[in-house]
Amino acid sequence: MVDLPDQGRNNLPPLRLHVPEPRFRPGDTADFSNVDIDAVGRLPRPDVHVAPADIHGHAYGLVRVLDLDGQAHGGWNPNLSRERLHAMLRYMMLVRAFDDRMFRAQRQGKTSFYMKSTGEEAVSIAATMALGRDDMCFPSYRQQGILIARDYPLIDMMNQIYSNRADPLKGRQLPIMYSAKDHGFFSISGNLATQYPQAVGWAMASASKGDNRISAVWCGEGSTAEGDFHSALTFAAVYNAPVIFNVVNNQWAISSFSGFAGGERTTFAARAIGYGVAGLRVDGNDALAVYAATQWAADRARTNGGPTLIEHFTYRAEGHSTSDDPSGYRAREEYAAWPLGDPVERLHTHLKLQGDWDDAARDALRGELDRLVKDTQKAAERNGILGHGMHQPFNSMFEDVFENMPGHLAEQRDQMIAEQRRKFGPEWEPN
């Protein structure tokens, strides 16, 4: 055995680890002056078939269209019609109204759980509006805006949240974990990042069949540390899958700030570079920038240009969920200090500059949407809420697992029915 030289090592400092620490904690004053915000128009809009290596700067800068005064500038401006802009604002305000009422419903004990998307409405609404209606979306748990932008019935969303007798998922999913194949919305999983390889697989299948539909998938910045995320990017890069990877960098993964997922070292869009994938970093509170970036990535994917990773640089305005109290781990006024503002207000300000919109029109629309959501909630609650007992037949837990129920499940179902009749009498029926 040969001894390794150790000369000089006695003079070295001891090794130590770095433990990421957020800049602000409860009681601190939030100050985001360290956040670099590119000027609108600094990053050019490249050809959709540009080589990924030629746009490395787009993974470190910030694609923007709206300045903070509401003006649209630069080559990324999608030049949407006023009708399209009004529809976008309506959907974003509807998501916010829906979130507010469902949050209150949870606090009133009508459901067990809810997750708001306040501050992130553009990430789902604008992106969805830039996709085809038949493109398949693989969401995480904060993209209810996808369903709303595709006009999925609000009452079906509420029935699912209440797990009542009209729940299209028959009470088998946690609240807010929707599934709507007919609206291009893949089933939400609470296991983070599992949807990433699924989205790649769906996109590869679409290409294998010679179809022209693409897939889009969302996850938070914390989920980029999961193995599924990296497996998905490997497959997408190798097979040039027509998929859009959306990373919603809202700064917090529950109570862990983005540094624990690598956010201190570089941007999340830069993860595309190591895979040879196109990467864009976008102002996630700028609905027009989100739309433009998604449209660019969709055009690229649909014309065999391959996958794109988009980091949406945004901020989670409220708690991770109704089970979370953010005042325990971050400064109270962080969202108010966020330098990229509020996505709904920024789009509202832009529309005001168009000359056919004002605060009174915004307030009237807010009242209209509040009434719509309130009336829909009343209709949904007539189908049942948490605490009203079971809303689905007891034996339905055995159904819809297989196309044809196998013998061992039928045997378990019959045993369950027999046990219930033993307890409650021979007249008991499984409904």
C-alpha cells in the first residue's frame, strides 16, 4: 500500500458544509434590491429553431414584455387582441375569486384542504391560453388555472373539493387533485415531480403516432431536486420529445426556500443547459411574457424543435396550503416587497392604457365573478360537504381500478358486504 502525500494539509482549514439560509425571517424587513431584473426587451426573441447553445443567456436573464407601468415593449410582445387580453384578465380574476371562496370554505370546515395560487395566476392562465386546447397538461397542485382557462365547470371543481356525491372522482382523490381527461388535464399526484416523466412519455407517444399535439408540465422549484425531474429531462433531450417543462420558482417549497433546491448557485432555467435543452427564464408575474414564452416553446415543440424548460420567476403570495402558516418562516411583508408586483394588477394596468378599461370596470367584473363563484358554491354544497357522512357507495372503493374486476377484488368486496351485514343487519345495502 502506497502512502499518499499529506504535506501541507495541516495548514488547510477544516472542511465545512454550507447550509442555505433565507435572507429574511419573521420580524425582518424584506428587501429584494439584490434581485436582478432585466430591462424589458433586453433579451431578443430568437427563432424557434435556434440551437439551445446559442441562447444560454436566456436561462440567466429575464424575458419581459410589460414594464412596471403597464406598457408592453420588445420583440417578445405577443400583440394580443383586446378581446384576448380581456379574456386573460377575466380568467385570472376568476381563479382568484375561486381561491378566496374555497379557502373560506376550508376554514368553515366544509372541506379538509385547499391550496391557493395567489400571485401565480399568470403562470397557469397565460400559459394555457398559449397552448392548443387539445394539448395535454400535466399539472402540479397549484395549476387550477389550467382548468379554469379551459372552461371546465366550476361546480365540478367544487364537487371534487367537497368529495361529495357529485364528485367526478367519486371521493377517491384529495381535495384540489383534479383529473379531467376531456379537458387535457392529467390527474394530479401529491407525489411531487411524478408528472414530469409522464408528460415526456405522453409527448413521445404523440410523436410516435405522428400526431401534432404536445404536452406541457408544471412543478415547483423544489421539485427540480427530485430524480423524476432529471430522468424526464434526459429522455426528452435524447428523443427530442415535444414537451414544455414549466418550473414555477415561487421562492418557497412549503417552508424551505429555493436555496435548498440549488437556487443560490444558479437559475433553475440553467438546468436546461446541461441537457442540451432550450431554457428560458421568464417574469412569471407578467402575463404577456408567460404567454409569449409558452407560445415560442409550443411552436418549437410542434415543429420538431424539441423540448423547452421555462422557469417562471414569481412569488407565492400566501401559505403553501391551508395547513401552512408562512408567518412562522418568512417576513410578513415579503409579497408586498416583491419587485415584480401582482400579475392581476399588472395586466389590469396594461388594459387601462388601451383606453377601454378602468378601475370601475375591474370592480364590476370582480363583483360579477364573486357572485358567480358564490352561486356555484351554493349549488355544489347541495351535493354535500365534509362532515355530512359518506357521499359515495361504500363498495365503490373496489370499482374502476381495472376494466374488469379481478376475482380477488370481487372476493374482498363480497367479504366487506358480508361483514357490514353482520354488524348492521341483513337489510344493509352498500350505498
